[in-house]
Amino acid sequence: MGARRLVAVLVTALLAGCAPAIATIDEATGPVSARRAPEGSYAVGVRTLTLDPRSARPLPVTIWFPASADGAAAGRFPVVVYSHGLGSRPDLHAGLTTRWAAAGFVVAAPAYPHTRQGAAHFTRADVRNQPADAWRLIRHLGRLDRNREDPLAGHLDLTSVAAAGHSAGGFTTSGMFSEGHPARLRAGIVIAGGGLPGSFAGPVAPVLFVHGTADAVVPLTVGRAAYGRTPGPAAFLSLLGQDHGAYLTPGHPGFAPVLATTTDFLRWTLYGDKAAGARLPADARTPLTRYEFRPAH
């Protein structure tokens, strides 16, 4: 493993989307968690490491986690694997991922070998190999959790994992839901992406799609087609008139509903927070957004 650094930084932003519950979600579609969803927000720590640095596919990883003055906050937290798009890198998505960590999730974001910004041998076709990289990361997190000398040991709930990603990272996310994937992958968030061949097979899990209706990079029809293929419960958040991802930037008018919707979706699917599931339609009730939910086929 490469060099590590552990830095605690305060995140002062509170979660958006505290609208009253106005709808109910079928209890059968919400995974059960033994842990109660946190109230309020945590300070956030950030750590970097490199997985398999001497291999053919070294994987730099940024991890954001709920923190205290002494390191990781007390307790175990569900894990979200976040995948970047073509020519991007994990820190460019920190506006979203740090807020998820503040809400009580450990977010691990790999920088993929051949699609990240600055890759020596950039190739978009390598996206098909990235789901395997993400699973390699999940297995490594399991080793960290069992290593008593590691700062994150005992703080990772790897029975409750979600995959999320933007653009090519959204396709990577869908590719993790292939035949035979472990049931601990309990939820997916596909942002401005679609489905890889063989996606949405194996154990059923809820998937949230987020897409700008004026996306010229990955057309809305691609996201809608993937939404239609998901066998389990699925939701679709449309950003009306929006492009490929400006709404992921804090301060953009689309950011607040995206943050609220994705955070409550993670709380519902990974913590079993029924109130968060019921808030989802209200989270997206803005002039810029449209939300729909479809139960399992």
C-alpha cells in the first residue's frame, strides 16, 4: 500500500432537504439496517491511499469519513463507492462526497487507471474494467476494517454498501450490479450515466438515476433506458433544462435538490430510514426538478 495521510477537516454545511414526509415507500423495498440513521452532521476526515501500487492497475483512492477530534467518529458507517467520469478525479466531486460523509457515510472514491485526469494511457474503453476495480476496493476496505492498527478499523459497515458515480462513473456503477454480485451492494446512484452490458442483474437493489434533460454528452434517453431496465425499485430525478453535471457544483440551483435527494436515498437504502424514503418526493419539489418512483417490476 502507498503512503497514507489522515487529515480531519470540519464541514459546517448541514444537510438540505428537511421537508416533512408527504409520501410512503413500500417497506418491502427498503433494506433493513440494525443502525439508526444519524441526526445532524459530522465533521469530515479525508484520507488517501493507493491500492496495489506495483500492479498493472494501481488505484489511488480518496476516502472521506465521519470524524471526531481523535480520528474516525465512534460507530460503524455504511460505505459508498463513488466513481468519477472521463478525465475527472475524486477531489473534483468533493462538494457532494464530503456532504455525504457529513451525513454519516464513508465515501471511497477511486481514481481509475486509464480514465482519470492525467492518465498516462487514457482510454474510454477501460470503463468496462472499472466495476472490477470498484469491487477490488471494497475487498480492500474489508481488510482495513479488520486491521486493528488501521485508523478506520471497526468503523466500516461493509454489510451496507452503495455504488454511485457520474457519467462514465455512472456506467461503472451500473456495471457493479451484474449477475452474482454480493447482496451487500444495497443501492446505486447513477448520475448522468446509463447501463453497461450485463448491468442490473443478480440481487435486486434500489437504484436512483439523476439526469439533466438537456445533457448533450450522455443523452437523457440513455439514462431513461437504463431506468427502464432495472428490475428492482427505481427512482428518476430529472434536472429540467440542465446539462451534463453543472448541478453537482455547490451554489448551482440544482445542487440543493440533488444533495437532498441523494442523501435521503442513501439514508433510506443503507440505514433503513423510512422517514428519509418518505421525504424523497419533497426533496425534489423545485421548479428545476421532477421526481418519479417506480416499484420493483
